[in-house]
Amino acid sequence: MSSDTGLVVGQKRWTSWALGLLAWAVGLLFFFPIFWMVLNGFKEEIDANSSPQLFFDPTLDRYRDVTSETPGLLGFKEAFANSFWIVLISTILVMILAVPAAYSLAIRPVRKWRDVLFFFISTKFLPIVGAILPLWIIARDLDLLNTRTVLIILYTAMNLPLAVWMLRSFFMEVPRELIEAAQIDGAGLRGQLTSVVMPIVAPGLAATALLCVIFAWNEFFLAVQLNPVDGSTMPIWVTSNVSTRGNFLAKLSAASTLATLPVVLAGWVAQKRMIRGLAMGAIK
Amino acid sequence: MTDTQPDTAPDAGPDTRDEERAEERRHLERREKWIRRLPLLPALLFTIVITQVPFVFSLFYSLTDWKIIPPTPRTFIGFDNFTDLVDNQFFRDAAWVSVVMTASAVLLSLILGTGIALLLDRKFFGQGFVRTLLITPFLVMPVVAGLVWKNQVFSSQYGVINWLLNLVGIDNVEFVTRYPLWSIVIVLVWEWTPFMMLIILAGLQGQPTDVLEAARVDGATNRAIFFQITLPHLKPYLELGTLLGSIYLIQVFDQIEVITGGGPDSSNIPFFVFQRSIGGGWDFGAASAMSIVVVIASIVLANLGLRVLSGLLEGEDPA
């Protein structure tokens, strides 16, 4: 009897080990392409363009190559600055518009809050391709093609529904009793917001803003259609490192690493809260 | 004199005073309503102007014959663009690619994501670290994902897969040229599995532990627990994953652009619209008609999706 249980426990422990090991293997497998990209960025072109090798003399020269300026071509600094300002301003605009809206949907809800929320989400169901041609025409007629402004406006519109959706779920977590207590204590709207609501939703605000940053930073479709020249962003800069002449693998890897790093770091930091805002907002 | 008695007469009877109060209350209520609505309006107006109005224009363009380059006057042709689409082999190819790409990428990433979520929903050494590794593909810029897979994983000369195949004696395969659609689907699955995993993981962690305990005490097998308790509990999460995944994946553009650059085997409708218009075709009338087809397909998906969402929001009322 006792040896039987011992066997079962032993078997269980073995299965548990194996499953843990499998999780590690899957994790490493999924991460491998990124690891490989980072590794190739530190190689000489000749090493990157040969059969895969793990050991080599690491060099920073490719990073120097991709960040050096070539007159007439989109440079790293320019693309980074464009992306930085477009992402920053559009995210600020999203938050300015979305915070009051989410407040109206969660804390002092309008009567048809469900319909309004549906409307916001339903705009995400309409594929952007259905709007791109009119947007192009309007942008051209307003002289906005190839400007940062057009991308700022469109990225704001792109992220707004998602931000409203997420922020609403964070606002819903504010206990109503706390707000009522503040009201009884005579706190005005401003007092309720600063002393009760904001401290609770602040981490949620940060996570939402971060998600907007990630989506805007990575956006390529609108950038390539409306803004392929002057206000070009990081994704366009990455693709400009693909050349039809000569080897480019190591350089492309360095450029890709530079373009990916900010957002990956941000995502790692905020992963748990972002998920809660996205998933738990819908299902509670 | 009496028939023009004003409402606000000071010597009015109790009836009028009640009416007066009611009026005042209505006025306050209306004000209160607008105060509640006000914070919502900027976001609502902005969204309507930027995202809804262009669709109306698209609809109008789709009924016209209109080329931008060389500039031709816009002429109204009714539904001719749409009937032309039926005969357009390239468009039919693109529609098929759209269907296969979206369906297979959503399905595969959902299955893989669920499997991985189950693996991660147990205590093991380095759990948080492995989760971090696993979400990274979703954070990577789609353009970068496409380029890395194309040039460093799939490539017949320098790719890792072919290097492994060579080790076991299989000749080089130029994956992207031979299997353009499936190469893209693999990259999409790689990027979306982490997303599905995270949603399912949120579901698994919200499972009532007492029910699981009770089932175990009653001697239920792991398999029975999974199929009879876990899976039904996961249903809304699976639906949410499918919904969000399809919305985004029906619009894939970046990976196609950098992996194959389009072509009958790998252009979906959004990419084909781009090729026929801003990407060099400049036929805005016909391209608009195609984009309307994507919109209609999405509305069908959205209707299914919204039904799911309304189920999710059911019973949740903050008022």
C-alpha cells in the first residue's frame, strides 16, 4: 500500500519535472528567433552570412554602421526622433480623450454606457484598409501627406477604442463605497478624483499608455501608405536596411534590435497589468 | 386674463407649484445627464470623424470609376466595380488567401496558446522567466518579426531551419518561395500564440480552486477535470481570443510586405487593395470596392463577436 503511494508520488514528481522542462523548452524555442537576431547584430557580415554559428568575435561595428548618417537616406536619428514624437504626442492625446470617456462609462455611467462601449469597440472591427483611400485623399488635399501630424492623428484614433476599453475596466475596480465616502466627507469632483480615483487607477493608466506606445511604435501600414518620406518612423527605417546589393544580415539584425528594444523592455515591465486590463476587463 | 395665467405666478395654487418643482427637477436631470455625457463627447466625436466618416467616402468611391494617376474624372458607374471583382482572378486569389491566412493563424495560435498556458499554469522553477520569454514575440515589431524569420530562420542559405535539415541529410528548401502563404502563417502564429496564451492564462488563473479540489477529492481524472470543468470555464476566454485575433489577423499587411512583397500566393485583400491603389495601381474606384468587401466580411465577424462581448458584459452594471 505505502509503496504503491510512493510509486504514484514518484511518478507525479517525474511528470511535474517533465512538464516544467517542456515549458522551458517551448519558451526557449519561441524566444530563439529573437536571441538569434540579437546575436547576429554583433557579427561581421561575413559571419552572419554563412551557415549559422554560435561562437564568433562580437563587434559593435554593425551598430555604428546602422546609426551613421548617409545623406539623402532616412537616418536612425531622424526616424527615432519622428517615432518618439509621434508616439509620445499621440499617446498623450489618447489619454486626454480616453480618461474622461472611461470615467463616464464606469464611475458615473451614462444611461446607455453599454451601447457607447460597443460603439468604441466596433470601430476596431472595421478594417483600416476600408478607410485608407479616403484618408490618403483627405491628407493629400490638406497637405498632410508625409507629415508627422497625419500619423499623430491616426494613431490617436487607432488606440483610442482600446484605451477606453482598458481604462473602463480599471475604473470599474474603484470601490464605489470609497467614492461615496469621499462625497459624504464633502469632497468635490476634483477632490474625489485626486484623492480616491486616481491613486487606484494610476497603475492601470500607466499600463494602458504603455500598450498605446507599443502599438503606435510598431505601426507600419499607415506609416508606409501616408508617410513614406519625411516623417518616417522606425519600422520604415528597419526595412530600409534591407539591401538588394551586398550582405546586410548583420546590419539588419542590429537595426532590428535597436527598433525592437524599447518596446520589448516596456512590455516586459508591464506584462501582468496589461493582461489584466485587456482580459479581465472583458471577463469578470 | 385668467387664461393667460403665467406659470410662475406667485399666488399659484399647490398644483402649479408642484409642476414648477417637477419642471425644475427635469431641468436638473437634463443638466445632470449632460454633465455625465460631457466627458464622453470629445472621444466620441473624434472617433466618429476619424474612423467612421472615411468609410462613407470609401463606399462612395467604390461606386465610381476613378483613377488618380493618370488623373481621370470621377464617373459614377453603380455596382460595376463589384461585379468586376467576381471575374477578377487576382481578387479571388486574394480573398482565398485572406480566409486561409486568418482562419489558420487564429486556430493554430489558439491551440498552441492554450497548450502553453496549461504548461505555464503550474508551479515550476523559473515560471515567471519562461512567461517573459514567451510573451516577447508579441511585443516585437511585426516588420522585424517578418524580416528575422525570412532572412535568418527560413532562408535557404543562412537560415537555421535549413541548417538543421542539412544535419539530418535533407536538401535545402527555399521556404518563402515554395510555401509563401504558410511561411507567413508560421510567423503570424509565432507572434499571436503569446497573445492567446496570456488570455487563456488569465482564464486558468480565474478558475475556482474549490471546485477543482472537490473534483479531485471525488476521484476525477485529470482528463475529466480538463474536459468537464476547465474547458467550459475557458470558453469565454477562447471566444475573446478568437475575436481579437480575427480582427487583427484579417488585416495583416506588414509581414506580407517584408516576407514575400505580395503575389497571388500570399497577398490578402488588404495587401491587394494597397497594390491596386497607393502601391502603384492608383485605381481608387476598384480598390475601394475591394476594401468594402473586407469591411463587409469584418462586419459579419463583428456581429458574431459583439454577441460574444454582450454575453461577457451581461450582468455587469456599474449604475
